[in-house]
Amino acid sequence: MSVFAMGLVLWTFRFLLARVSEVGVAYMSLQELIFNMYRSLVVQSNRLPTVNWPLRLVIAAWYLYCYYIYALYSGTLTAVLAIPAYERPLDTLSEILEATKQGLIPVIIRGSSFHYLFKTATSGIYYDLGQHITGDMNYVDDPPSGITKVSGSEMLI
């Protein structure tokens, strides 16, 4: 939209300068001016002959605007591409409990101290997590089989 507006402003300036100035101002259609404004917006060379100072000032202001737009776009693009896409790790038992309520399946090693802790807890976070560790799918016999079981699934060891 700004390209069309700037093309119209430039066309108006050229029209008025042609009426007032003694120096000849080359006629360019509105379409040519809009196209040249678009070229400068996408960082291409400009083919506008600017012999009058008012036209030079308008073109300079347009180039400054294009520079700002270019800098904002490239900065935003860099920022968006630099954001790492990873899931936030579960750091606390409370976060693990919330994840189990959303469908994550906890897996523990059978006979380990965690198995005893979750099995014998009578209250608190350990009891709450122990309530989600009830079936045979929540247990593994050793760490390598646990890694195999949870890789690529919604399980947590």
C-alpha cells in the first residue's frame, strides 16, 4: 500500500514541478513511478531521473523508509529463525505429576528405590505420583529396557 501511496506522491510532485519549473521534467506514468518505488522497496536499482531538489528529497525519504522496512524485516526474520524449537524439560516432581494428568506415562525400574518410594508413600507428591504407577506398562526390569520402552513414545523414565 505504501508503494502505491509513494508512487502517487512522486507523480504529484513531478506534475507540479513540470508546471512550475523552467527545467524540463521528464514525464513518467503513474504505473512507471509505482513500479520504480516497488523496485527500491525490494532493494533493486532505481531508474528515476531526479534533477530537482524536491524530487531528490522525496526519493531520499523513500529510500530511508525502505531501509527501515528492510532492517525490520530482516531482524524479525532472524529472530524468528533463531528461536529454538524444543520442549521444555520436566524439572520437578510437580511438573511430572501435571504431565501424567495430561497423558504422559511414568515408567520406573522394578525393585529400585523409586519403586519402593512410590509404592509405600501415604501422602504428598510421592503418593500422588504412585497412584499413576499401577499397571505393568509402568515398570521395566533394567535401565536399557527402560530407554528402549520410552524412546519415541509418551512415556517418562
